[in-house]
Amino acid sequence: MPRPIPRLFLNLYRFYSTPATSASTKPTSAQKWVPEKLELDGKTYISEEKYWNISPNLIKLTERRLLFDEANPLNLLKRRIVNHMHKKHRKPGNRSPIFAVCEDQRRIVSVFENFDSLLTPLDHVSRRTSDTYYVNREYCLRAHTSAHQHSLIKQGFDNFLVVGDVYRRDEIDRNHFPCFHQMEGVRLYSADELFGTPQPGKDFKLFETNGERTKEKQEFHAFDAAKVLELKLKETLEDLCRELFGEKAQMRWVDAYFPFTHPSFELEVFFGEKWLEVLGCGVIEQKLLESAGAGSKVGWAFGLGLERLAMVLYGIPDIRLFWSTDTGFLHQFQGKQPGDSIQYVPISVHPQLYMDISFWLPENHDSTHMKSDAYDLIRNIGGDLVEQVEIIDEFYNPKTNLTSHCYRIIYRSNERVLTKEEVNVVHGKITEEFIRLYNVKIR
Ligand code: DAH
């Protein structure tokens, strides 16, 4: 019996887990909104009504760039993975990292890049306009970071990570969103890089002629080369998972299918009482490497979905939260380091209300102490109603020899919508307490 595919992972794997059908890319009929052209990442693309299926809302998503936002958990996770890969994979001599990090690839890619270069069958469902966002017959929004493999290899990159936002037409729910984020890894080897410097009597080869394609290897690959590649690939990814899920993480490998790798695998990690698929990978099809001008090397690739990992690692229950601009969400990740362990605490569904308080400190009062005291005081009086406190302004007036502080207090209740009146009462009490305890002068 085929293994059921967990819903959460459909984002990453629906492309390949669904059998190919004969229906090819069929343009949809009358669309509501078809602008003449689309400008993205510094390039302009002329739209074709027959193919265009991008909504204004989707365009807005392309503008958010969550991976570049340091307060977003996806940014933290990206840095954590990159740091690990840089630390663990270094050039001989240990001076420089092996993997180049590419995070500014254009998000509109050609149909060749998104599908053909990756050997995706012509009649594959993922090519349909119901699955992929098209600008015209030739260009689409990348549906996976794999879309950059061919061109980066062709440009001469042997070892790289690609990180980025990818787009697929999908329903929206707790686990699915039309835009999500992936990290791709590619590593290519020459014979020496794979087997080490040749030793007399030990002559390992990458390729064989008239070879056979089996479950374990491609027809062009020598058996030893395929096995060493598979070992190195698995070792690299198990190591990465231990970094993310802890030294004792339980893992298992499952056979998979991707058009551009053979053999292909998925890695599952046991977490929170369940086996979770965390990534797909495999030995890159030699045909792909040949067409990208790297036919003398062999290599492996992997792809992982960042949301899926971040949801598990940080305990984020809904994929839509990554898009939240609510500071109640963002402040839980702001200023954190990639290595920190963070557990997300659900934010209230009720609106925030904020009020500022500014005052002059008494002469010679220590400014740093005042800050710690202020945070304590505000929390003591405001209790659960205070969601966040932030100092938003601080300056010294040399003429009067006085320092001013301004704090922004964000009030929010878990249980109900707060009224301005009741917040005023609390805010008033906080103000009084500042005066009573620290003799500050309200401005
Ligand atoms: N591109 C695949 C997807 O989006 C993920 C993937 C699988 C990437 C295997 C790879 C790979 O590089 O080797 O579903």
C-alpha cells in the first residue's frame, strides 16, 4: 500500500507525489485582473492574458521579503542552517566555507528553469496554470528553489545553498499558503574530491560505460561513486538535523521520487510523538549536470521547507502567523540569536492599544538603572494587560543637565477587547507610581 502523504508536506512534495496526467498546461479563460506587465526584482515581464493567473494579493506577498526580516522566525532559522553549514563544511585548511549562499536570485524564472532543466515530464501536473503562477507562456513565479540549480551550476558554482520565497497555487489553511520558503543545497565533486587523492592500487572512478540503471544508481555512475555520494549526502543531512532537533534526534530514510535526482530520499525525524518529513534529496541526474556543463562531476542536492521546520522548532501552530505584522508575534523573535531555543507563546486575538509615557529623570539618576526599574514597575502595575514595553526615545539635555525617557506600553488582554477608558486608569496608575517611586517629572 502506498504511504499516505501527510497534509503538511503537500506544500513541498505535491509536485512529485501526484502521478503525471495527460492534461498539459491549459491556459485559463477570462481572468479578472491582468496588468500589462509585471516588474519584479528589477526586470519587467510582459503579461499574456491567456496565462496570467497572479492576483494583486499575491503581488503584495512578493513585497514582504520575510527572509530578510530579522524579527521573523524564518530569518532566524535560515541563519541557523547557514551557520551550521558554514561551520561544518570548510575548504581544506579550514579557512573558508564551501557553500556559497544565494539569496537574491530573481523570483520570476523561465519555464525551462522551473521545469525543463529539472527534467520534469512535459505532461506533469505541476506545470498547469492551476498549480503554478504564470506571467506569460515562458515565465512563472518560481515554484521551488530547485529552479536555480541549472543556472547556478552553469555559472560555475559547485557548492551552494539557495534560500528564497517560492509560490504555488494552493488552498490557504493552517499548513498551506501560496507563498512559502525553501532552502536548496547542491554539492558537486570531482573524482578526487569524492574519493580523496588517488592512491596506488586504488583507482576509483566516477563513471562507467554501458552501465545499468538500478534502484541504487544511475546508468552512468560507477557503483562506488553512487554509494559514496549517497553516504556523504545522508551524513550531511543527518548532521544538519541533529543541529536542529538535538543530538539524540531519531531519524529514518525513506525512498522517494524526484525527476532530477536518482536515487532519491526523504528524511524523517521523530518529533512530538510523530515522524515528520523534513526534506527531500538525492543524487543529481547526470543528464542535468551535463546540460549545465558540469558533466565531468557528480553531485547531490537537497531541498527543505523552512516553514515546516520553523513551525516544529518554535512551536508555531499556523503557517499564516509568519506573515503577521502584529508586534505581539514579532517581538518574540526580535533580537534573538539563531542558536537560541524559542517557544512561541500564542498571542491574543484581541487588538492592541498603546500609550506612551515620557518624563525627565531626576538629576544624576542613573539612566540604565532607570530602564530596568521602569520595565519592572510597568509590569508590576499593568500585570497581564501589558504585552510589550519598549523605550522609544532617550536623550540628554546638556543645558538643564537632565535626561528624558519615553516608554511605549502596548496593552492587550487575552480575554477581552480593552477600552480606552480602562487602559487610561492603568496607565494613570503607572504614571503615579513613577512619580512616587522615582520622583520623575512627567513631560
Ligand atoms: N524541489 C522539491 C520540492 O519543492 C524539493 C527537493 C527535493 C529539492 C529533492 C531537491 C531535491 O534539491 O534533491 O518539492
